Amino acid sequence: MLRSIKGVKDLLPSQTPSWHHMEATARSWAGRYGFSEIRIPIFELTELFSRSIGGATDIVEKEMYTFPDRDGSSLTLRPEGTAGVVRAVLEHRLLDSITTRKLFYFGPMFRHERPQAGRYRQFHQFGVEAFGIEDPNIDIEIISLLWNYFLDLELKDLTLHLNSIGTQQDRERYIQELKKFLSPNISSFCGNCQRRFTANPLRILDCKVPFCVEATHQAPSIIDLLSNDSGAHFQKILTGLKDLNIPFTINPRLVRGLDYYSRTTFEITSPHLGSQSTIGAGGRYDSLVELLQGPPTPAVGFAVGLERVSLLLPEESYPPATPCVFLAGFGTQGKPEAFKLLHTLRKNGITAETDHRATNLKALLRSADKLSAKYSIIVGDDEIQSGIVILRNMETKEQQSIPLKDLS
């Protein structure tokens, strides 16, 4: 028997109601904040991701699914959504008519990672991107959207982590101080961190190896080295979140895994997911549009890992499937009449089902029970002759006669 590939999974009918709930709630909140939906391809030119995410990141170096096209170009299944959205905004000149644009998206992403609970090789994200607004109020708006989305889903015990990694000039200044701190003991760090020391020192702060975490515990904080402008920008965000009663923790180690971030970085974590604790994360990326050959454009956004969120959903938090009405038609006249009623109910917005294989009432009612139907409409030859149908409550077994003409 053929099985699914390691690191991907099927969503079964018993699971899709919770996914519909997550997606509908996301659409509702994105709409309230003025975001419009965009749908982008699942694969792009590899260059898009290597230029935007950063060549020295784990995603580009180890995790992308890359393959040659027949014309010789290199294509990659998207590992994240932001780069593709920026490409679409530039290609279709979405910032030409208006100088700001707020977009959201859903879809599968792909990374060649070691599969574990909450981490898959194909995973799904809900993301938002806001372009053209430098004011820190948009950062607050984005974070509050994410926070309210999770609250609406009734997720518990969440922590909002915040940091600012400043501008490019701020980071260059900080990296010098960080390398001075790390240099005496860098040979004791893990292999990844030793490599990052030259290529991308900030990412050392994101390492999860216990020795590296402990060794960087006293590292200088980038917040202490921010320029006046970056510091003021960050302070306005903190003040704004306090005004909205959104609790947060300042986390100077929060540098994120993508090179395009600047200034604000944030993530929301849950203690109920083990090591894969981040369920939503994002930040500001003011230089990415320009990096991809667009005009200088401030931007900020986030992405939510829906598989991880689904693990935290309380079962009672999403609506059950719509109760089904079962058409129990039998006999030479009853069965075709029930089939017509089936289509009439559906055209009027009622979820209705039948069992085309069953030939007698006992088998039909057994099928209704298996489908957890709330009501059955019994239509036999005798009912047709009398001009009625029988409405049966499948839970209480109570029955009542209804004129057939009232349902036609």
C-alpha cells in the first residue's frame, strides 16, 4: 500500500471543521483591519528566496525544495509567503495607484525539516503584510490583529515576545559588540554557531543548543545600542500595546530566522507545544521591497503556523458540523419522490443526505444513525398514497406527519 511522504499529512473529514474555523476566524479579523486577500503561486524562481530570505540562513542553505525547470531555470517550492507577496505587489504595480496596501494570504509552505509534532515538510500559514506605512502604529495594529485572532480562537497561556533589531546601521554596530563578546569562546560553540560567527552572527542568539544558549546569556542587548530613532520607534510600540492592554515580554534574543527583518520583531508562543512553541511571528522589513528592485517601501507583517494552532484549539471552540436531514425513501414511488425532496432541501440551503444502496426502511434508518442525522424524512409508497411524509427525530424517536405539498 502506498503511503504519504514523511513530513506531510492528510486532513481528514473529522479534522477539517477545526481548519474551517481557523480560516474563517482569520478572514474575519483580517477584514476588520482592512486587509484584502491575495493568492500567490506555490513555487517561484529560486533567486526570489535566496535574495530575500538571505543566503546564509538555514532555510536557503538546508531546507528549500529546489528543482530545475525544463528551460534550465531553478524553481523552489515556497518556504514562506512574504517574498512571494512582495514579488506580486511589484509585478502587478499594486502600490502605483495607492501608496499603502494591506494584504493577507493562506496556503501551504514547504521546508525540508526533520518532522516532529508541530513541524512538517508541508505546512500551512495565514499571513498578513502591510506596505507603505512607516508609523509604528501599523506595527501595533499588526500585533493586535494577531493577538485578537488567537484570543478569538480561545488559545490559552500565550506570551507575546518583542524585540527591535534596529536599522542596518544599528545592526552593524551591534554585531561588532556581539563578536567581541563571543570571540574568546567561539571555538566551544556548536558547529552551526561557529559558521554563523562569520556569516550571520545575530543568528547565534537564536541557537537552541544548551551550551550556546547559556554562553550567550550575558551577551550585550541590541536594544541598548539602538539609534535614537529606532529606540523611539520601539518605545512607541511598547506604549501603544500597553494602551491596548496587550501584555508582552521584551526578549533581546529574538532576532528571527530571516535576514529581511528590521526594527520590530515579535512572536507569540505557547507552553503547550514543547520545543515548537512559536505559533505566530513577524516583524518589520523596511528594505525588502527595495532589495527586490522596488521603490523604498516600509513594510510589516506576520505569519501563523496553522498546524501548531490546530494542536491548541479547544474542541468546543469551533462550531460542530451542520446537522444533517436524512431522506429515507423506499418503494417504487417513495424512492424517486425522496430523491426529488433531497434536491429541493439542498437548493433551500439545508444539508441533506441519503443512502442510495439501502432498499428498506430499517437499513435506511441505520444509515441515518451512522451519519448522526438529526432528522429523517420517511417517504414510502403508503406515504405517497396518503400525500404525507413522516418527520422522525432520530434522537427522541418521535414522529409526526407533514403534508408532502409543504415540502415540494
